[in-house]
Amino acid sequence: MRKMLSVLSRVLRGPAQHPGAVSEVARVVVASRNYADFASEATFDIKKVDLHRLEEGPPLQAVLTREEGLQYYKIMQTIRRMELKSDQLYKQKIIRGFCHLYDGQEACCVGLEAAIKPTDHLITAYRAHGYTYTRGVPVKEILAELTGRKGGCAKGKGGSMHMYANHFYGGNGIVGAQVPLGAGIALACKYFGNNEICVSLYGDGAANQGQIFETYNMAALWKLPCIFICENNRYGMGTSVERAAASTDYYKRGDYIPGIRVDGMDVLCVREATKFAADHCRSGKGPILMELQTYRYHGHSMSDPGVSYRTREEIQEVRSKSDPITLLKDRMLNNNLASVDELKEIDVEVRKEIEEAAQFATTDPEPALEELGNHIYANEPPFEVRGSNLWIKYKSVS
């Protein structure tokens, strides 16, 4: 406050003597704004979910605190910028192979993560970068994994589809294969009686896989604490849901399993629905099915331009009307939970973090050839692994 008064007195003596003083006053006034100037929380009406085999669903209102809003905003911006940087590195041929980007769907992973515990378990498909980050892996380790470097979260051996963390069992490259694996994790949760649940995610393109329906059956019979989540981004590998499925009501696909359909572009809708689903599982009622209606801005993978089966106008319309980051930003600004300058500062901070992570991911060395056989098993003594022919041997270290 003293500094602000000092600057103001200098300005009153004459701006010609202090040409930078006016802008300095503006900066000091913004910096002097304290937490008391903002609302601590706000209540929002959220979209009603569609129900299957349920009499009641999640609430129609959600409370967002200022702290939560800033946290969600930063995480979603980080994922968005990370994916845009991945796009750039791929086009520069620094990232190679398969690469499935998550931008547009950030509200799904952020809302979901806000509603479950860090000790709960999560397994997803190959569009896994967002969940890898929300499960605690730093951006630089994710980008380094994408570029195949030693500092990657899987030591440069997993690439885009195979990243792991505590209680996170990665992306899975086989369409739909993570769903029965998720049921197995849920079976372990029930066996150990630790009140933990498993979230098993898949896309609309995988929803017609037979193994998913087999898994529904077992999960319902054994009342497994598993949330099955279909991230319906409206297109599989170049095919719209209407052309791929006789019924696009994915939340009803479990038949005898309760289901809910949720606006996956609204982080608060996803959060409240996931809390509801998690409580359902923890109470011993068995599995529940969620359909998150979302949208991917990029193509199916980096080899797909994404505009041969949908129009650029459609993508732009979703961006302008339903973008998850813009929706959260507008809510916070319109309800005095944050200022424009504050959110801009977060944007600058995020961009800096992404650039530093990209610098690491492009300069970190690739893993040595001798490490090719490592990490086959956990907690096992070293053993020999045959290479590409009988005479090449590698030593595997856990």
C-alpha cells in the first residue's frame, strides 16, 4: 500500500517527469488486490444427466471454490498446451509412431480426477496423455516419453500409448482390452476390502467390442467396484457414432448395469457425476456405467487430419460454443472467482513450463541399447534376454 501511494504521489506531481509511472500504478493496483476482493465460492446450475436403471442421479447444482477453479483451469490449460506441443513435435518428426492427442476432452480427466481418491485405480485406452498428467506424472516426463528419451516416465520404451504411474495402469494399445483389465483391478479392490475403486475408460469406437460385454457380465455378477466410462467423442477411427453403432445410447449398454449420460465438456458435470458413481461403487452396489459426451479437436491420431469425415466448421463450432476451458474461465470471471490478469498469469506460467519440458524432451539422451531388456519383471534377480538373434544377449534388471 505504501508503494502504491508513493507511485500515485509521483504521478500527481506530473506524468511528464515519470512516463512509466501510470502503467506502474496499474500494475501495483492489480498486485495489491488481495483474496478478500474475490468470492470464495459460487454455486452453478449444471446439466441434468440421463439415467438408466436409476431413480435418482447426481445433483443439478455444483459448488466451485475459487481454489478449485484456479486448480482446474491450470491443469486443463497444461494438458491443452502439452498436446499442442506434442502436435508440433510430431510434425517436426521428433515424436514418431502412434500419437493420439486429448485436446478438447480435458474436462473429462480433470473432473474425474477431482472426484476420486489418489489411491483409487485408473486404466484407459491409448488417448492417455491427460490421465498420465492428472495421475501425477510431470509434463517433462510425458513429453520425454513421447520423444523416446531416457527421462521419460517409461524410460523411453512406451511412447504415446504406454505410460504408467502409481495406481495408473496406463494407456492400452489394444482396442477395448483395458476394460477387462480394469475389472480385474476392481476384483482385487474387492478382495482386499480396501474401499478402493477402479475407473476403466474406453472410447465410443471400442464400445462394440465383445470383451466389454463379457466384462459387464462378470462385474455385475460379482458386484465389482468398477466405474466403466465411455468417452464418447463422436468419432471412432474416422467413423461417426451413427455409422458405427445401431444404438448410440452407450450409457444403456450395460443393460442390467445402472448408467448415466453426462456432459463431458463441463468439468463440474463430470466431477459431480463421478462422485455419484464412486459412491455407488463404494456402497457395495456393484459397477456403474458412465457415458461422457465430449469431442476431440485433433484427428483420431496424428496420421489422421480429422477433416475428411467431419467439417472444419463443425470443429470450430464446438470450440466456440462448448470448449471446456472457456466454459470454466467464463464461469470464474462472471462470478468474481478470478480476474483476467490472474488467469493470464497462469497461461504464461503454463507456456513456460511446456517450453522447458519440450527442451528437456528434445535434449535428453535416448536409452542405451544395453537397457533394452530391462524392466520385464518387477523385483526379480537379473537374467539374460535373447536379442534379435541367438548371439546377442541382454541382461534384464528390474
